[in-house]
Amino acid sequence: MIQNKVISYIGLATKSGNIASGEFMTEKAVKEGSARLVIVAEDSSDNTKKKFTNMCEFYQVPIYFFGDKESLGHGMGKEMRASLAILDQGFADAVEKQLK
């Protein structure tokens, strides 16, 4: 149930243009300071998880490990995605509330 809500919030954020997805775009959003929340798929490589954990810790962006690559991509209407950044504070708060 929680997973469905998170995936639907991701879909809404994507439609409103408030998502940066894929490793490069997520990294760019975090470093530019526009990312409000980062989600990394649980089935991502250890290297990817470590990279985003360290980066989010440094830039003080909340990070969560949630779902798998296929469900994250499906929620955005795209192919598999290992990482995404939510750029809108409202969507970030809603997703974070579900994940806590």
C-alpha cells in the first residue's frame, strides 16, 4: 500500500516536471541544490548506493532506498531507473511522510 502511494506521488511529480531521473540528472540536481529528496532503488549496485549516500550526506539532502529499478521507472512512465531526485518540496514532504 505504501509503495503504491509513493509510486503515484513519483508519477504526479514527473507529470508536473518536478523529477530529475537517472544517475547523471540526479547527481546534477543534488549538486545544484535543486533536489529536495533522493530515492535510490534497493536493487542498485553497492557503488551507486555509496555514491549517492555520500553525496546526499555532504549536500544535506534526504535519501531513501525504496523499491526496485523497474517500479521506479514504471512510476515515471519510463524504462528502469536506479535513482531519481524530487525537485518540489511539497512532493518531497509527501513521499518522505510515506517512507518514514
